[in-house]
Amino acid sequence: MPDPTVPAKFDISATDLKPQAVAQSANAFTLRGEPVMLAPDVALIFQVQTREIVQNIKTNPDIFPERYAFELTPKEVEALRSAGLIPKPGRGGSRALPWAVTRKGAMRLATIMKTPRAIQATDIFIDVFDEVLRQVQAGHGQLTIANPSRLIETEADRSLIEKLRGQLSDAVGGLLNTVVDARANTTVADELHQVSAEAVNHLKAWLKGKSVANDRIEAETLLIIEQAQDMYERRQADLAEKALDRERKALENLRLRIDAAKAVMTLYRDLEPSVMVDLTRGFAAPTLPAPPLALPARKDRA
């Protein structure tokens, strides 16, 4: 029996596939003469909680001088709120003073955090430094970096990734809509119930550029594929002693859909932009101007 909480058909509209403004590049702005991002935006890039970013900065003051990170003053906070860059208290905004992180500060954070994205960034730092050092020691007058797409995303890279995002949604949609039981006319989505409903919502949000972590999308997609594979194997065992052509055709279609989803998922994982691309995209993009700080003085309340 189909689950009424799951859409009858997995569907992603043209609106869902239309890329939205990416948060990283829009959230950089100039403050104290430096391009900075607020701690929540840096946390989004590293796929950690904001408190982890702030805690690492506060507990390591010796390696986070002001040129790497700094806590905003109340005057700066007021100016940023006036410019719409920080939510006002009572509307989702924190009353604690926010932290700003420079590009060097973001790189320093990568070297001390132990999360997968931070380790990936550190590995890239080491590889690039080693490449440069070897060339300098060899007396090369012009330096080259192999595979620069690790650092900077090209227009071709962006086009390919967007294409793969669409192909991934098509592959997952095709798998979820595949009939797994021809007699009952139930689909993979019907069998997965709430798992597929949540995956659809997260995938739509991810396609629209919202803050759904790539690793969450990857985990849910792999879960759908694994459970569909389990369905396939169980149905195959059920039909081993039966000669039901319609059922076998449905089962073969399910196998093909599973293989297609696996192939696209593997390709996307291989081409997914690195954390360094996300960082350089944010700090290399034109930053928002610093908000004016010449505001009327506020009297402290007793």
C-alpha cells in the first residue's frame, strides 16, 4: 500500500533545478581593511557548527591574531545589522558578538580542525606547497601548479557540475519511481516511505543552492541506492522459482536504475569541488563594501 506521506511521483521542477545565488561568494565583505566572512559562513564551507569555528579561534589566540580572525565590536555589529548582513536579535540573530574570519584565518582553521573538509584543505595546502618548493629549488623562473581546479573553479567546471547535479536528480528520481512489485504496482519510493520523502526535500534544497551539506546528500543518496539494492536482491530470491515475465522485467528495470544512480553518484563525487574551491570562490569574489561605522553613540543602560 503506497504511503500517503510520500509523493506519488518523485518530481523536481525546472524551478528546483535553477541554481540560486551561492551563499559563500555573497557573504564576503570588507571590514577593518580585510575581506572577511562571518563565522557561520566559514562553518558552512567546512560543514561544521558555528560554535566549532568560534571555539577553535578562542582557544588558540596565539595562532589567530587579528589579521586572521577578530570579534566584532558592538559598533561594527550595529553597522552590519543596518546593512542587513547580520540578523537583528529576536529574529534568529544571536546576542553574542559575531566573529569575522579572513582568508588566512580560514586556512589556519583548516590546519587545526580534524573534520574531513578541513583535512582535505590541509592536504591541498601541502601538495601545492610541495609543488612550488620543488620548482623554486630547481631554479624555475615560472611556477606552475598541477590541477589548478583544486583551487579555483572554472566556468567549464561549474557547467559540468551543474549538469551532473541535474543528472543525479534524474537518476535518483528514476530509481525512486521504479516499480519494484509489478503485481502491487508499488515503487521504490513507496517501499522506502519517509526515507525517500526526506531525501526528495533535501535534494531539492541542495539543487537550489541552500545550506544542505553535500555529505548529507551523498549519505541519503547512497542509503536509497543500498536499500533499493536490498529490494532487488529480495525480489530476485522471491522470483527464483517463478516464471513471471512481467515481474522479471520490472526487476531488471530496477537493476538498471540502481546501476545508473551508482554511476552518476560516483562521477559526481569524483568531480565535486574541493573545500579550497569553496574558500577561494568566497574570498576571490568581489566583496561587499564595508558598512559605514560613523553611527551615533549609544548610551549604556544602567
